[in-house]
Amino acid sequence: MSVDILYSDRLIEISADTILFRRYYFPVGAKRLKLSDIERIVVRTPTFTTGKYRLQGNGGPRTWFPMDRQRPHRSKIFVMILRNKWRRIGFTVEDEDAVERILRERQLL
């Protein structure tokens, strides 16, 4: 596993091999996934139905949102579709453009 950090903020950390969700579990608890476990990531405009007001928890039957109290103020929501998994992860970040660029470079978008 690589320790080369490509991006880091209070919500996530992306390295060359993994993505870490710092506030995945309530009340605290992180979750790390391998980038190779990601099928693709979709960028959505925040609306009521895409999870704009979902601070943490289930955003419908399939999508889990790690904690982000600033999610209603963000301009993008990333939805991660995992390989061979039913559950998706909807997440937000502090620097949306930087994360979008990194995910495009890794061919995940």
C-alpha cells in the first residue's frame, strides 16, 4: 500500500492506492477502501434527492453518506459505486475541483 497522499482534508484522504473516509461511522470512525475496489464515481449536483441535506447516514436504500455537516453548502456530491457491492457511498469534500481532477486522472470518473 502506498503512502503517497494525493489529497487530504477533514473529510477524506486520497492516496495513490486508497481513499479514507474520516467520519464514515457514527459518532466517529474511519473507513479505508482500495481504489481498485471502485467501479466508478459519479458527480452529482446537490439536491434534496441526491443527498444535499443528508449530513450522515442512509440517503435511500443503497447510498451511505459519511458525516459532513457542511454538505448543504457544497456544490458537488460524489457517488462511489463499488465493484461487486450493493451499497454505494455518497461523499463530499472541501476542494471539489482538486478531487474531481484526481479522480479523472485515476479514470474513476
